[in-house]
Amino acid sequence: MLRGIPPILSPELMAVLMRMGHGDDLVLADGNFPAEAVGRRVVRADGHGVVPLLEAVLRFFPLDTFVEHPARVMRPVDPHAPEPAIWSDFRRAMAASESRPVPLLPVERFEFYELARSAYAVVATGETAVYANLILKKGVVAPG
């Protein structure tokens, strides 16, 4: 064990985060997401929800400030469906980490799958909330 690393972050996930570069995408996927079918690299985080994992990842993972939308979510298929409640938790966690509001860009389901195919890694969680899939674009760690 190491000091300061949340136990929810596995050694495999920490290695992935450290290997990622500026502009690489990380998918945090709910339990229904076809992670193994679309992911080049899949990290299992069974038994964990997306929000606690997001909060832990954001301690080490800066969001890209050079793009308009560093955070994308899968838009519900039903255009009349209300916004998934978990999205407000995503916004809260990112705002706390980044010290600024971070808007979510809703992406059509199959487009989201295509984006996930090109992501650096997909983290497969046990999240039971629907539409709890999030793509984060990694930024740079500023000096200082």
C-alpha cells in the first residue's frame, strides 16, 4: 500500500492513468456498458460505482482545458427522458476537482461507443444507474 492513494484505485488503474498522455480518453462505464466488446484496454472495477471512482480518479487526473468538452456522457435513447440523476453527481465531482464548472456533452449512444473504441482505456464498474457512462479527456499537469 501507498499513502494518499484511495483504495478504490487498483494498481492496474493507477498504471493506466500514469501511462495516459494529454488528449487521451478514459471511459468510466456502468455495469451495462459493453466494455469488453469496445475497449482496447479494459480495467475491471467490479463492485464500485462510477461516482466514487470518478472522485478518486480526479485526484490524479487533470481534465483537458484545451478542448471545449473534456467530459462526454451517453445521451438517453428516449429524447423525452429526463436527464439521468447521476449526471449532477458527475458535474459536482468535476467542479470540485477542477475548481470550475465542467459541462457534460451528451453524445448519441452509437457515437459514444465509437468514441469508447478509440479511448485509451475503459473502466468497467458495477454501477447500476443507467446512462452512467462518462468519457474524460486527460489534460496536462501544470508546473508548480
